[in-house]
Amino acid sequence: MRGLIAVLAVVLTSAASAQTQVGGPVDPQRAERCAVRLGIALTGKSPSAALLSAANPQLEVDALLESDAFIERFARFINTTFNDTPGTNSIDDATYHLARHLLVNGKPWKDLFIGPYDVALVNGQVQVRDDVNGLGFYRSKAWLERYAGNEEDGVKLATAYRILNNTTGLKLNAAVQTPGADFSATGRQNGACRGCHFDGWFALDRVASVLTKKVQTGDTITFTAPTAGPQQLLGKTVSTDRELMNALVNSAAFDFRVCRLAFQFLYGRNELSCEGPLFDRCIDAFRAEGTMQAALAIVATDPSYCQ
Ligand code: HEC
């Protein structure tokens, strides 16, 4: 029996080390630096005494990724990355609330974009509720209104851009300040505007045409169903916001964005070209497991993170 337990222990240890790489720090000074780095990067705090005295702090990464300090820090990081400014009220930061909810409950990361949820005010408190009609946080009322934009016919170009930015990391500088430009749909067909509004995989007007339209009456905003019909987007035929979001989260650009977010969170910068193999392993892990933690763990447990 004792033999069996010993064998089991060996099997378990090697299973654990296959998941979280060993080969990190051995000398005490390096281990200490590594503990400080992981503590600050993952939780925003100095390392605990236990982490500080660990022979290989990288073996603690999986536990750190479950901690509330990490979850809070990462949900805030996503919120500031996905929005240019913080919301006026907490409910406007639907990104933060749903990201937190998914991390706490160990849900797939793609649920942030397509999961059955609604971020709503209930008795003055922001709550994430299950909602079969939900589409990540994108159908939550406060978010819909925040990014509805001001296009004259209610075309939600601002929403289209925000969705593309959040899912793929696309960055464009809106040229709406162009003096004397014709801002209508016809004007947006012009040479200088077309490149962003009608051409390319991110053609904002074509993406917006599968979204609902904004109708404003006084201070009240409502949304009407899209009328443009199916569009060819991302190599798929897309007619609704749900089909759009599904095409986006199933694209290679989405996986790429996830691992780039992992690097940005852990390093405060994009991946370097010499980190290509590590980046690829991050993508493989994310595709296999589907959680943001899986992507982060690959980068944070790599020996290079604690060199
Ligand atoms: C470099 C890409 C780019 C070019 C070129 C460009 N736009 Fe845009 N446009 C954007 C983006 C991005 C947004 C969404 C901005 C946001 O988040 O509100 C946008 C939004 C708009 C909106 C909606 C604004 C709102 O409040 O909802 C109008 C109207 C518009 N653009 C007109 C034009 C016109 C007219 C031109 C040509 C003179 C032009 N754009 C050229 C990227 C571009």
C-alpha cells in the first residue's frame, strides 16, 4: 500500500509539473525576485510570506490565478483596455462586472463576448444575471447606450468599432473631425473615408449594418432591428450581432488578442518577436482550455518570466 501511495505521489507530481513548468528559480535570490515579480504582476501586492519563501514561486502561479486579488486586478485591467475612459457609473463598466463574474466562476473567456448574461441594476446594485438572450455584456442596456454613437441615421459605428477593438485589438483613429466632410453614409463612401468605413475586413459601416439601429426620442434611446440583410464578414455570412460575435470569437485574431492581453498584463508590453514560440504555446493552451488563466499561466510559468 505504501508503495502504491509513493507511486501515486510520483505520478501526481509529474502531472502537476507537466501543467506548470518547473525549471524556474533555484537560487534563493532569484526565487525572491521571482516571488516579488509574480506577486506584483498578478495581484498588485507584495508577495505573501509563503510565496516569498517558496523555492520555486512559479509553482504557485495556478493558486495566484485563483486569488481574489488577481481577479479584481485582471477585471480592472480588461475594463481599462476595452474602454477609453472609465464609465460615469459602475453600471457603465459592464466589461468589468462580467469579466469578474467569469473569472470567479471559472467560465470560458469567450463568454465575455457571447455568454448568456445581462449586466443590470437590481435595487441600485450592479448584478450579473443569467439571461438566455444575453450576448456577453454587449446587450446590457447601459453598455448599448454608452456606445450607441451619434451617427445621423442611428448607424452604430461606435459600437461596431468597440466590438472589433475588444475582440481583436483593432485600433483605428476616427477621422470624424475632418472639417467640411460629408458625415452621411454616402459621404463615408468617399476616398478618404472608405478605407475604414467600407473596405477591409473591419469595414465599420458593414459591421454596423448587422447591429440594431439607435433611435433617440428626447432622452430616451431605443433600438430597432437591422434591415441591411446578410453581410460577408470574416469569411462568413453574418446577419445579426450574435452571428457577428460568434464569427469574431472563433477567429484566429481572437486567440491572438487573448495572448497579447496576457503579455500586456504580465509584462506591460506586447510580446517581442523572440517570444514567438512562447506566444504560440499560449495560443495552444488557450485553444485547449478556453480560460484566460490558461493563457496567463503559460507566460507566467515560463522560465523567462523569472530570469
Ligand atoms: C482611420 C479609420 C477611419 C477613417 C479614415 C474614417 N473614419 Fe469615421 N470612424 C472611425 C472609427 C474608428 C469610428 C468609431 C469612433 C468611435 O468609437 O466612436 C468612426 C466613426 C464615424 C462616425 C460616427 C460617429 C458617431 O458619433 O457615432 C461618422 C459619422 C464617421 N466616422 C464619418 C467619417 C467620415 C465622413 C470619414 C471621411 C472623411 C471618416 N469617418 C473616416 C474610423 C475612421
